[in-house]
Amino acid sequence: MVNEPTESLTLFEGALGLLSILIGGGICSIPYATYSGGVYFGVVLLIGCACFAFGSSVLLMKARSMCPTKVKTLYELTYTVLGRKAIFLVSGLCVVMNAGYTMIYFILFSGNAAAFCQRFLPQITLATDRVFWCLVLGVGLLPVILMDELHEIKTLSFVLFGCTLVFVIIMGVQLLFFDGANRFNPD
């Protein structure tokens, strides 16, 4: 029997990766959902999503602690408790959820990049097209999608957290020192 080296995340690295994903998704999706659906719907949606995230995390931790064997992943837990067929259900739900996140990222990035180019580079018509920016983002993300080593994903997690932190700092400085809150207020 060949001993394969097993590589895993530390608690800090796992928490940092999860935090990066949640904050990154929240920064992109919450303002867009609130803008599209209205403030009241956005607040209700935010509270609902927070309750579902908390509830599902508690359920996952309780199920993992009650499992008769030691499991490491959601798929192992699903197989142990519900059997082989349930893995397809969990995988399908993960695909749908991740496709939704991906669509939000592509919609927001392509819309913002096209609007930026329309404002500052109107003579380059290709750069003002949303489809062009979707293709640029897709090609740019291809190396990330093809990562197969855990240390590459760890590095990406640190970079994503750093970018999110820089984004929050820039937005905070803009709001505090450049009167960003009153910029769009006509009164």
C-alpha cells in the first residue's frame, strides 16, 4: 500500500478561506440584490440568508459530531449518513449555488468594466461590450479553476482576503474623507 501524502488546511487557513469567500460574495451580491429588489427586500433577503447560513452550519456541525465514523468532508458525511445517491443531490446543490455566485460575479464585473470603459475609453468599442469583459474574466479565471494543489488554493485564499481588505479600506477612506455618503444626495 502506497502512503500518499495528505495535505490539509489548518483551522486558520480554512477559516480564512471561508471568510474570504463569504465576504467577497457579500460585497458583490448584497448591494446588487438590494439595488435590484429594493431596500426592504434586500434587508429581508440579507436576514434570511444569514439565518439559513447559521442554521446550515449548526446542522452540519451537529451531524458531523453525531456521525459514527470520523468524516472530513461534506461528501463523506453525506455518504455515511444518507448513502451514495445523496452525494449526487448535495453535488447538484453545490453546482447550482456556485453557478449563481459565478453569474453574479460575471454580471457585476462585466457591467462595471463596460461602464468604466464607456466613461474613460469611449473610442474603444470592444472594451465597452459586456460580453468582451465576460470573456476576459473567464480566461483570467481559467488558471484558478485548473488549480489542483492545495498550496495554490491557500495562496489564492490569502490573496483574495488581502484584496477584500484593501477594497474595504478604500471604501472606508472614501466614505470618511471624501464625502462619499453625500455625493449622490441631491439635497
